[in-house]
Amino acid sequence: MRIKYFLFILSFFSWYVLHAQNAYLIKADRLFDGTEMHSNWQVLIKNNKIEAVGEKINVDKNVQVIEFKNCTILPGLIEGHSHLFLHPYNETPWNDQVLKESRAERLARATVHARNTLLAGFTTVRDLGTEGAGYDDVGLKQAIEKKIIPGPRMIVATRAIVATGSYGPKELSNDIDVLKGAAEADGDDGLIKEIRTQIGKGADVIKIYADYRWGLNGETQPTFTLDELKRAVEVANSSGREVVVHSSTAEGMRRSVLAGVSTIEHGDNGTPEIFRMMKEKGIALCPTIAAGDAIAQYRGWRKGIDPEPSAIAAKRKSVKAALDAGVIICMGGDVGVFTHGDNAREMEAMVDYGMKPLDVLRSATSVNATVFKMDNKIGGIKPGLLADIIVVEGDPSQNISQVRQVRFVMKDGVIYKQ
């Protein structure tokens, strides 16, 4: 009886160690390591880290082998511009989401959006503003980290910052003060206080609207002065955080570059000169092509039937100028304007606008990880990095749409889809 009891305890202990360690060897036809594609490479996972990667890895019998045929192993994809607290504008206009949907409803939607994003193979998102939902992104991030709900690793910006009077909603009488989609702040004192408040509430990054549609006749014009932007960058950088800016005008982009921001979002009217400045200073562009494409269709454009609207033509021109200048390109679609889980729409658009599929894969993995200062944790498949691994059918370096065919999702060593 003692021997049987001992053997039972020993077998249970062995089972426990195996499953507690989560030891997996993942095999497929090819593996993209965040930089290059390799044929018949494998990856060994132990606990939540990548243990080894290469063509042949010797493992003991206790390691669980998971093999996929005609598939590609990739690092978990990184969404560079997300709004988990928004849903498509053709479902509910932005104004109504901010003014009429309760915070409880918006948070409930965000939990669904987070799950759909993760299952689509995007294991990390940079969420650039709750658009009226306060600091709820911090709570969502914490709930995911505690494994209360499934979702991607989150880099959060909380409320974002706008100049007083520039942002919406503005659909009601001027005599009525309504909830704004971002925090208003002006001048040195106002910006310093708001940035530090957001940092204290849990912001990982500071987002500022460098221009917006508040000029005469609704034209987009700069909002903050160069000195204000410089002070914002100084204050954020002193805490180890980056400043990212929403900017679509050449002047707003110019001021942002001179201020030393980390990334410029959108960049619709960037000029060759502006993009040369960005290249020289190592400032990345997140073009958010898919958002503009979606909005144009919401407004009646029949893609593939009608001629491209002027805004789409301008976006093609600006993206080409950025590519010609050698600007670092981040993958981020402004998802929330369109459906969460459809994040690959931006990757397909990047190819359509002139990027090679392999470069788009780099943008969605190692490039984003480097720009977001997380390349020591994610963005690649190499020993020591966190085990964020996905497997897709086919070869996305030949056909980028294959990233939609997700067969396997692992985040931080935990399998969420197989």
C-alpha cells in the first residue's frame, strides 16, 4: 500500500510539474521570427517564455508537441492604434456613443472587443484613448492581467488630451456643457497637471491631439503651439513615457516632429519634407489606412465600383511619400472605427498601398514592439521573450490575408485558441 501510495504521489507530482510548466514544442512548415521567415523552424515554450527556436530542437517526452501542416508560426501580432471602447460608426455615431451609451455598456462592449481582438491573433494593443470613458481602460487592462477576462496585453493612454474648445461632442447648444471625448488642457500649467494626472491614473503613454477640425468652416488646424507640445513631451519623457500625437496637417506634424514625439497617427497631409524630418529624427508613422477607408464607405463610397474619394487619394499619396522617405511605419488601423477582430484589415490595406507583405508582418511585430519600447518582451520569436505565439494557415509573407486564418493563439504561455 505504501509503494502504491508513493507511486500515485510521484505520478501526480510529475503530471503537476508538466502542466504547471506548460512545456510545448510548436511545429509548422515555416516560422516568422519577427524579422525573417524560416522554413521548418520550431519553437519551444516553457512556462510563459520562449525557451528555444530553430530547425531542430531536442525535447524530453514530457513536452507536449503541437504540429500544424501548411501553416506559419508568428509572434503575436501587435495592434498599434486601437479604441476598445468604441464600436463601428455605422452602428452608432461617435457622438451618440460618447453622450448616450452608459459607462457600464461601454465597458461591457470593451470586454467583448478585447476577446475578439485576442482570438484574431493580436496579443497586444496600444489603446489610444477611451473617448469619454474616463480611465476605464486601466481597469480593463488590470482585469486582463488578472485573467478575469481574456484579452490582449494593453498599452493604455486613458483620456487623451485636447486643446480647450477643439474636440467634441459639439452637437448640443453652446449653453450646455457636455462630456468631452478627451481631457481639455492648455498652457504649461494645464498640460503639466493633466499629463501627471493621467500618469497617476495609470497611463502608459500620453496621447495629444496636435490638430483637429476646429478651424474656420470646420477645417483641420493645429491646436497646440510648438512650445506647448515641447513641454508636454518634456513632462511625459521625465516619467519614462512617450507622447503620441493625432495629426493630419503638415503644420501639426511639423510642430510634433520638432517637439520630439514618438509616433504620429494618421499623417494624411504629410509632405515629403515632413516625412524626411520624421526619418531623420526616428519618428514613426501610424497611417491608420483602414479607418479612412471605413469612414468613406460609411458615407456612401462603393469601394471597387466608384472612383476613390479625394481623401483616399490623398492618403495614398501621403503613405507613398512616407515610404519613399524611409519613415518607420507602425501597423495600427484605428480599430473601433471598424470592427474589433477585423484588425487584419489594416495589414491588407498596407499591402494595397505599396508595402510588401513581409514588411507589413515586421510592422505588426518587431517594428511595433521596438517603437513602443517593448522589444525586450514581445514582437519576436527568440529565447527569453514572452510566449506570445500564433499560427495561421498558409504563408502570409506571400498573401497577407492569410493572417486572418488563425489556427492557434498563445499569450504569455497560455493557449486561448487551438
